[in-house]
Amino acid sequence: MKKILPLLPLISLVGCASMSSYQEARVLEPGKAQTGLAYTGYTDDFKRRGFADSTGIQAPLIEWAARVGVWKNIDIGAKFTFIGAMSGDVKYQILGEDGVEGATSQFQLSSGLKVSYANLLRPSALDTIGDQKATVTDITIPVYATYEPLSWVGLTLAPQFSYRISDNDNYYPAGVIAGASADLRLGKRYGIMGEFGYHKHLSEDFSQMNYGAMFYAPIELGDLVQMFF
């Protein structure tokens, strides 16, 4: 996966506007880095305007993500959905900071800001132009609430509110989208995180679901930098 930046133009060919998260409230320590690879199912039920036989979109997605701790209680992340979308976010941990002498809190709360971009073309319409293309930008405020009954088990509920900017309301209508995701983490430094999410447009007959699992692992910060440069 080395030298990812030269591949970014290829990421924008075809895909779906994934709103998956695969995150929990606890942030990474400064200088620590983590990477993950996910298989995500995507489905929406929007009846595309002007297409009487449209019944929504279903698609399997491969997603790669990375996070880096940059300051006390702050980390940043990026996620690439192959192929079709990318996002970047910053997260601040509000509650649940680890205590002294190795003690940790079972409850954590975080929030932040995420910006997602997708340049989309319907897979069934690769030989057409016009109405079936869309450029979508989502500006999202998420909240992550995590409970850890055990150090290797985490349960997270993450409501989020997004404002979508779209140049094609026929396929991805602009406006406010609200929803949430629920995540289950099994493991500590290495593990798997399962997720189910549901999001609904507040002014259009449009909703979407995502469901999948991500395998995650720590990575050296230097190795992560080399992937891009």
C-alpha cells in the first residue's frame, strides 16, 4: 500500500457515498498510529428522480483507514473507500481520559468534525454521461459514546449529523442527513470492529444503511508516512 497519493485520482471513478465510521470515543496517544481494512455493505432506498424502475443501490465496498494521535486527547484520521470516496476527520476526547497508575475509564465521550468527498458514477451506467454522475461532499459532526465492560470489548453508539452538498439531486440529494452507527470492538491493539449504521435525509425520501467489519492493527508512524510519501 506504499505511495498511496499517486493513486488518489483512481479512487474517484465509481462508488457510493459511504457513511461508515469504524471508530470509538477513545483517541490514540500522541505519536501512535493505527490502520484498518474493512469490508462494508452499502444499500440505499432512494427512488431516483426521473427513473421509474429505480429501486435504490446495493454495493459491496472495500475501505482502508488510518489514524494518528497528534496531541493529548486529539487524533486525526483518513478513510478511503475503493473506489469512490475519501474522508478526513479530527476527533477530541471530552470524557474518559485514562487515570493515573494505569487506571482506565470504562466510559469515553468524543466529538469532532469530518469532511467526506465522493465523485460518483453509477456502475450500471459506465457507458453513459450526464444525469448518472454526481459529486458529493458531506460535512459531518459526529459524537462517539463508548462503554468498555472489558479492556478487549468496546460498545460504541455514534450519532452524527451531516450537511450534504451535491451537484446531482437525482441520485444524491443535498441537505441535512441524520443517523447513527453502532460498533462492537473485540480486541485491544489488534482486533476486529463490527458496525451497523443507518442514516436518513431529513427533507427527501432517501435513507442508507452500512454494515460490515474492519480488521485493525497498530502501525509505526514512519511506515504510515511512507505510504503517502
